[in-house]
Amino acid sequence: MLELYHAEPAANSMKVLLCLKEKNLDFVSHYVNLLMFEQHQPEFLKINPNGQVPVLVHDGAIITESTVINEYLDEVFPDTPLRPANPLERARMRIWSKFVDEYLCPALSMWGWHILVRRVAKALNKDELEKALARIPLEEQRDKWATVAGESFTPEQLEDSRRRLAVSVERMEKILGESKWLAGSTYSLADVNSYSMVAGIARIFPDLLNERTAPRSFEWLARMNERPAVKAALAMPNRVPETLRALGVEQ
Ligand SMILES: N[C@@H](CCC(=O)N[C@@H](CS)C(=O)NCC(=O)O)C(=O)O
């Protein structure tokens, strides 16, 4: 049996939801409400002591890290393969996924925290915030909550993240000038792992990724949006609006 602990169909949760949908795999969905700090509750920390989603549980075995989870799924369930058979394309799939995880995603995440998480952090009173911070297992995550509850990131940090996103789009344009998909001629985990992040850039910075400034990435995104698996994954619950309402955060 496959079980997935995940949040909204966005960011790292979306990577795995999309992989499961592409491979047409049945799974039990466990929604974790990140804005309600469910990821830091003792029951969830037993599953992932880092207090982060997504987490896959396969016949009782726990697997964390979205990129690793997707390779695992592709290896264990070989129907509808998402890793190119060609070793060079497979290497390119891993290089691009590593770039997304280490360079693109942290830059996008800073903006996500600045725009969304900050509003939740500001809505908490001092006591609630201290209690919430004390339960966060990862020091870097604790720092991020404390940062957005305070003055947030500096304009320089935010501008540098925006610059990294522009660099990411430039790289993507170059790759897509040479091949149809991000690892080469076949649709692969390189595309699956990037979809939510690239869609995030287009949503937050339409000036960086549009038909005119990045035509190939724009076309890739349009092609991705048409995939039934993308549509199915995006149809998974998004509880952010109702959570913000429940927390009394203005929308
Ligand atoms: N490297 C991890 C990162 C996971 C991660 O950052 N998850 C975020 C959601 S996209 C999370 O759980 N955030 C809540 C928190 O850190 O409190 C992966 O790729 O799975």
C-alpha cells in the first residue's frame, strides 16, 4: 500500500502528487495542514522527524525527500517509466532536478514565505508564536518562521532570490532550445520535478516568465498544464483559503 503525507498540490508536495498521477498509482492521501503547524505535531514527527512534507509510506517503509521519492516510485513501479532509458538523458534528468532543489526552489521558497507564510506568522500573538517556534525541529525552518514573524527578509535577499529565478528561467530557455523536454527527447522526472516550481515563478513573477520574455518555458508550461496528470494533481484539495479565513488572516 502507498500512502502520501502531503500539503496542497504546490511546491514539493506537487512533485510527488504529479509523479503518482502520471504513473496512475493508487495511494492513500494524508493531508497535512502546514499553516496550522500539523507538520510539527508529535504524531507527524514520528513519521518525519524533520517535520516536512511530502513523505511516502510504502508498505510501512518511510521515504522522505521529494526527488528521492519520485525516483523510488519509478524504480518500484516501472510501468509508465519517467526516467529516460538513455544514460545521458538520465544524467541530465538528475542534474536538472538537483539544480531545481538546490538553486531554484530555495529562491522561490523565500518569496513564498515572504508573501504567504508571513501573513500567518503576523496573525499569531507572541505566546502562540513562541509555542509554535519551540516545536519546529529544523533550525533553518525555525529561523524562517522567526524571520517572517519579524521584519521578514531584507530587500537585498529578496532581490537576490528574484535574480536566481531569472537565472533559472534563462537556463530553462537554453535547454528547451535544444530539446523538447528538460532532460532531452522524453518526458521525465526532470519535467515532473520542475512543474510546480516553474508554475510558481510564472504566478509570482509574470514579468520573468511570459510568452515574450521566455517563450520556450512558457510553451513548456502550457504543454504541462494540458497533461491529464497535472490536472488530476491540481484537483487535490487546496485548503489555504479556508485556513487563512479560520486564522482570521485577510485574503
Ligand atoms: N527537501 C525536501 C523539502 C521539503 C519541504 O521543504 N517541504 C515543505 C513544503 S514544500 C514543508 O514541509 N514546509 C513546512 C515546514 O517546513 O514547516 C523535499 O524535497 O521533500
